[in-house]
Amino acid sequence: MKQFPKFLTAFLFVTLQTFASSFEKEMDTDNGPLNDFQTISDTLRNSQPNGMVSFVEAAKASMPAVVHIKIRFKSSANYGASGSGVIISEDGYIATNNHVVENASQIDVILPDKRAYKAKLIGRDPNTDLALIKVEASNLPVAKFGNSDALQIGEWVLAVGFPLSLNTTVTAGIVSAKARSIGIINRKGEGIPDYDQQPTGNTAVESFIQTDAAINPGNSGGALVNTDGELIGINSAIASQTGSFAGYAFAIPVNLAKKILDDLRIYGTVKRGVLGVSFPSPSAEDQYIIQHGLNPANIKGVYLTGVLPGSAASEAGLKEGDIIKSIDGISLNYSTEFTERIARHKPGDVITLNYIRNGVSGTISVTLKGEESSKPVSKANQLLEINSQLGATFAPLSNEIKQRFGLKAGVQVTNVRNGGFFEQIGIPVGTVIAFINGHSINDTGDIDSALSSAQSGLIRIFAIAPDGSKVVFDFSMGT
């Protein structure tokens, strides 16, 4: 029997808890609808005469456009939370995190020069943890967009924000990884979730830039910039077991943020193109590929585990078992890269996919559909598909099991089918499923309800192994 995973790092949002945060951002006038935002044209210096890297000019260029965001909630006269934001237009558009402004009844913005404004929420996108707000002002300093695709592992970056109630703070580090998925978007609360504090179902897009630049509570919504002072990410999360910085931080790539912010500015919501395929979640990719008799080292791309009937992928001829090698000529190494690339497109966009089927290469053009048109016609068929991929059966918990683990609800895995997701990642019979996508599970009917509410994208399951180990794992339904 396979060993059940016993370790889970607590990934935390860079939370809002009464901390200040501020940051700056500049935009590239050659990229998309945000072109009409005014940009800074200063030439930035990234090295000193002795050849050493200097962060001075990058800090000077970025700090003026980083703002402190303070939040009030209903029935509260005091500020309940705060974060950072990045000014992206002279007339007051500001990018920040969704979790900074979510549920806010009042949003106040304080500039580095102490000018204060009340902000209006333009739009939020929980699936990328981005939001756009606006203040009524003119001639504001703005940040310049860089190119997150060109960012390289090992490259120096700066994080700018208002951590721990301090004034504008700049920290330096390197890019330690790209295209990271950490299962943090739309999570309620902090740390490893308690039984009453579970992540919700979502179609989250996670392809974070990972850096070791120090980020703490209050940095949320602040900027990650390169040594030219160009914005290459919006800081969003940290990896920590204490709530404070512990070595890793995560930022939303600016090339993804551009599309989301454009949509929020123009439509007030995000117009997301959907391909209609599923693939293993990042944590289970290798196990799934090995289970199918393949060597992960030989799979340079994304292995499709399913194609939704009636979807853009289905109409273009993609099939289960295809390996997507590239999208629009860009090679793929991880499913997170694939998800991000799709998320940059809107319904009606045409993409070119290179794939391998039974060892033979092919190229296909696909016209992406909207989210509504890509949903299954029948919820019953959707549930059958999801349950089939999970590959497990369940039964209600006995009173003895409830008492043993201190549970009020849950179901127990009674059978694990060969080839299913549970079997591939080593979930043994006897495991207790306590929550699915934030829903408490009391019986098999609750499982169907929780899975149905997920619709597509990420299904997150909170489980307890027979030995008492608590584990959160993700099941991706694709994009």
C-alpha cells in the first residue's frame, strides 16, 4: 500500500491584519488596452561603475507609485485591515490583491507623500487574487510594466510595500522559481485550515513567481520589480508556518495581471477564455504519468486526462492522453504555465497548440469559448465524470471514528479503484474526507453537492489518514 503524505507546508496569504502596505508600478505602452495609461520614461540604471548591482535607481523609480491601502468593514469605525497597491495610471487606477479589498465597505488610499483619497472598487477577480480600484486624482506617479516572461531564475528582484505597519519598505532577493502553484488562492483564513475554515471551490489560476525577497503581512498588493525598476509581479502570498516571512514569497506575474486588470477596467469583470481540458494537479502530475506507464522525464508538456464534450478542445479534435507541448510557440514544462497562458486570453481568441498523440506530433488551432459555454450541460454527467476520475467509494463515519479524530462529520474511503486519482497519489482505504472545497462532508450526497459546486478548475480535499495525519490535496479539472 502506498504511503499517505504526512507533511503539508502552511501557505499563507500575506494578510491584511491591520498592517500597512504600499508599492509602485509602471506600464509598457506597447502592451494591450492599458496603453492609454500614462507611463514613466525615465532611463533606469542597474549597475554601478564597479560592476556591482545597484538597487538605488530601481527603488527610486518604484517607490512613489506604491500606495498604502486601508480598509474599513461594515459596522466598524476603525480600520480592520490594510495592504498595498500599485498606481498604474496618472488618473488614479490602482492594482492590488482581491484579498486586500474583499468585503470592504470603505477603501482609503494614502500616497507616499501623505495625500489621502477614498477609492472606488472597479472590479475583483478572486481566481487570480487581483483587484482594481480608482481614486479621483490626476498627475499621479505610475509604475512601468516589465515582462514577466523574460524573468529568469536567479535574477535580482525588489519587493516594495508597507509591511508590519512600517513606512515604504524595499527588500531584495532573487527569483527562486517560476510557475509555482501553492493552493492558496481563495483560501479562507491563514495557515493549514481548521475544520471550519476551508478553501472554497474555484477556478483558480496560480502560476506564481517565487522569490526570497522578504515579504510580510502588509505587503499584499505591493510590487515586485526588476533591477530596472519595472513591475514584474504583484506580491500576493508567503510560505510560512508562523504568519511572518520564512524564506519564500509569491507574486502574480505581471503579464497575467495585464489582461486581468484590462478586463476589470473595461468590463468590471474578467472575460476568461476556456479550452475545456483537464490534467493532473501539479502535486500529482508525476504520479499520474508513471501510473500510465510513462516516464515523467520524457513528458515535456501537459498530459491531458480529459476533454470536456462540446468544449473548444473537443471541437478542435483534442483527445484524452494527448500531450500539449506548446501554446502559440511557447514550450510548456508545467501545467501551471499552461493554465496561465490560457488565462491571458478571452473568449473568441484563437490559439495554436502543438501536441503529441501516440508518439506522433500535430498542430491544431483552437478558438476559445467563454466559461458559460464550456460548462457541462448536465450536472449529473459532470458528477459522473468527476467521481470517475477520483476513483473511490465512501461510507458515513462510525461514532468510534468520529470520537477518535474529534470530528462531527466526514465520510470514510471504503474502496480505491486502480487508475483513479486517489490510487495515483496514494490515498488508502480508511482515509476520512472531512471537507471538499470548503463544504463539510456528512454523507455521499454532500460529496456530490461539493463536487458539483466546483464546476471546473480546482477541487481541494481536506482529509485525515488512518494514522491521524491531516492533509490537503488538490484535484485539477483543468482549464
